[in-house]
Amino acid sequence: MADIRTRFERLFVSLRQTPHIEVLEAEIGPPTNEEDIRFVLQRTKGQLPTGVENFYRALGWVRLEWRHTVKEIAARNMSDQGFVRILPLKEVFDEWEGIIWWGESEGESDDDVAERQEFRSVKPFDMFVPEACVAFLQPPPRLGSSSKVWGQPGEHVAFHYCGEELYKTRYSFDDYIDRLLASRGFWYWSMTLCTETQEAVETKDFRQKMPLLFEDYDDDLFQP
């Protein structure tokens, strides 16, 4: 992914130059250090999804928050905003126990344990709001196994509403970043990429409001 840091910097400048956009936060972290990259590769069988290592060698994390001020379409809540929270690589491939999934409790049945660990494969990388994210899917160690070895993460990213919904997309990490930049991180934009959420309020609002906010909007990019 060529010049990804510059692409985010240009996005920040463009948003600041848009009269009806108020930028509340826009930061890019320094490149990920070699030690953290090696640590994560040990947890992913030596292989990250295509584009991920190059991305994190260019930057460490991204935080962006903005809101629009177009009165005709303003809802006066968080749906008037855009959020990007690209997490540090080492955090992405952490355990996420107690946030995305929960460990065993004494006396639980196998079914109860399986339910509590249903989303253990989810590894959030864009935690744009606390309750939802876009994630890699990494096969965890088998339940009841003494092995602590995780599998290799899949190539396609997924949308996850924490503890409730998990929808796979047909898009790679590089595809996602391209669309993230085009969407500017507008409210729940990633739901446009999922077959199961095409009738959701958030998806419909995105398709209605984006052309009014950004004249270069291309709906063809945001299809399941």
C-alpha cells in the first residue's frame, strides 16, 4: 500500500478545508517498531494478511473524529460524525478476553463455554466506536486443547457488533483501507460492505448523506 501515511495526511487536510466539516481529532502514530512486528508474527504463524505489515511499518495507529454541520441532514447525535480508530498492531493481536469474548467460569457446560467464546476469533483493528469494530478473523486454539497456538488470520475483514453480530465481507485489508479513506470514516460506513446489513438505518443514511457531504462520493465502492 504505497504512501499510506501521506494518504491519511491528505485526508486530514481535505477535511479541515471542507467548510461544513469540523475536525475534532486527527492523529497518526509513528511507525510500528520491529520488535512489535516480530512479536505479532510469532502469534500469527509468521504471516499477516496481505498489506498489513507494510501498513504498520508506515504508521502505528490512526485516530480521526469529525462532525458535519449541514443543518438539513443533521440528526444532532453521533450519526452526524465520522470515526476512525486504527489500533496499534500489537493491540490488534492481543487476547481481547473480557472485551470480545469471555473465559470459562467454574461449573459451566461445554455449550455455555462455547457461547461465551463464540467471537474469540475476532481481532479488531478499526475500533471506530466502543461497541463495534472491523476485524481480522484468526482461528483460536481449540476448546479443551492444551495448545495455545493461534492459526493464521484470514484475508477478508469482518464487521463485528460486540457480543452480538459478526458479518464477513469480501474485502481484503487493503480494500478496506481504500474504502475507509473514501468514506472518511462516516458513521457505521463499514456496514455498507456486508450483505446482511443493506437494509439497516445506518447503511441507508450513509448512502443518502454522503453525496451531500462529499461531492466525490462513489457508491460503487460501498457494496457487499
